[in-house]
Amino acid sequence: MSEKTEKLPQSASESRVKLSSYIAGFTLSLALTLAAYVIVSQNAYGKKGIIVAVATLAITQFIVQMLFFMHLGHESGPRWKLLALIFMTGVVFIIVVGSLWIMDHLDYNMMSPKDMQEYMDSQDSL
Amino acid sequence: MSMELTDKPVITQKDRYVKTQETDHSKTLFGFWAYLMTDCVLFASLFAVFAVLRNNTNGGPGGSELFDLPFVLTETIILLISSFVCGMVLLAAQRRARNYVLAALAIVFLLGLAFIALELTEFTHLVHEGNSWRRSGFLSAFFTLVGTHGLHITVGLLWIMVMMAQIMRKGLIDPVLRRLSLFAMFWHFLDVVWIFIFSLVYLLGSMQ
């Protein structure tokens, strides 16, 4: 190809991407996916334990893919992408946790008398 | 740098041109990144709705009765492999290896198609058993969340077809390379969203 002699801009992505980065990202993601799957299908730990474990594995895989597939660590200069990502994480946290918090309270405060009786009975038995 | 300047002044001019191109490039990439972040907020809203309605089954079946985990694991691994092959598209594009780019794109397309086919199989199965989005709040939220992701994948498949046509017609010129890396970002992003659908909706939803 005659193009080869020219100094072409490095492919569209900001820095040169490497095969090793993709292989590492793929292997880690696969391991994390399978780990989460095995934890749930074994059902060996308590319910709380499983929820914490699966959520932690998901967040770990999120970070792995951001680093190895999206090359977030290779950003140079002011790290606008990272900043936008952190802002997005904040918004997502507010939306999800806020909704659950408000709706659970609403659920509790708007119980019908029958539900309230059942709820109180269930609290008594504890 | 000074060597080049004395040797071939033409190339430095080209370098400067290339440099402005590159900065424009990074702005486009950042703009697309900003779009992806807002798309995350869309998915977060749907996740929040699903989380709120997860127990509102209206007497119908819940996740533990409906979800087939080995089936969903297959979907997950297919999407993960396609995300990896999408990285190969970029690597081939860096080397300006046109045929490798086309081949890798075709593989991504087929894997994406397989994913969508599996998802539609799951959906039709659910609907045939009477567990459509009309059944309960839980199922409405489930179909909306997973369906929105599927819609994104479908758009991605259309995008791949357009990219393949452009590469065949125009070759790996700069605008095409730029669109390719935007597509790669989009596709990786969809895999990232699926991690959370797989973990939070399917894995945790299948527990009693």
C-alpha cells in the first residue's frame, strides 16, 4: 500500500490500542462472569452474601472493560472522559438509590390496614 | 523534528494537517462519549424502575421461575466475544488491513445477530407462556429494560452494515476510521450495560 509511507494519524482511537489489552480484558471479563454465575447457581452463601458478591463482581468487570476495552487509562491531558464518567456514576447512583429509597418509604407509609397488621405480625415473630 | 524540517518540509506541513485532524478526532470521540454517558442515565432509569418493581408480580411468576440461567450465560458470552472481536476490528484498522477489518466486522455482526436471535427466542417463549409485558409490573419493567438494550444492539447491527458498505466503497479513509472507532465505543458500551443486566436482572432476579 502506498499509504504506508505517509504518516497517518494513529487510528481513530486516541492512542495505539494493543492486542494484549484486549486479551487481558476478555480473559478477566470471562472469569468474572463465570464467577458470578457459579456463585448464584451454587447458592452456597446467604442471600446477602450473594447480592454483595455479584454486585462487586459486576462493578469489577465494569472497571476492567473501561480500562482494557475503552482504554480509559490511556487518556492524556485533562481527563474529560474520566470526569464525564464520574459525573455519570454520580447521576446513576442518585437515580437508582434515590428511587429505591423513596419507593420503599412510600410502600411502607401507604400500607393498607390489613397489610400493616401482617407487617406488624411479621415484626413480632422476629 | 528539526531533521524532518530540513529534509522534507512538505511532510511537516502534512503533519500539521494530520495534527488538526487528530484533535478534531478526539473532540468527536469525546462528544460520542458524552452521548454514551447520557445513554447510561437512560439505562439507569430503567434499572431503577426494574429495581422498584422487582417484586410486583401481581400473582404471576417471578424471576426465579422465568429465567433460564444457562441460556442467559450463553447470550452473555456471545456478547463478550463480540466485544473482543470488535477490538480486533480496531487493531486491523490501525494496520490499515482492509480485509481483516471487513472479516472482523462480519464476525461481530454474526455474533450480534446470534445474540438478538437468542433474546427474541427468550421473549417469544415468555409471551407464548402468557408472561408478556402485560402480565405484571415486574415483567413490564423487565421487557422495557432488556428490550431497550436489544434495540441498541439492533441499531449497532445496522451500523455495522453501513460501515462495511462504506469500507468497501471508500476504503479505510480517515472519516471511515473515525466512525469505526465510534462504533467500537458503542459496541463495548453495550457489553458494559449487559454486564449489569446479566448480574442484577438475571442472576440476582433468579434468586428467591
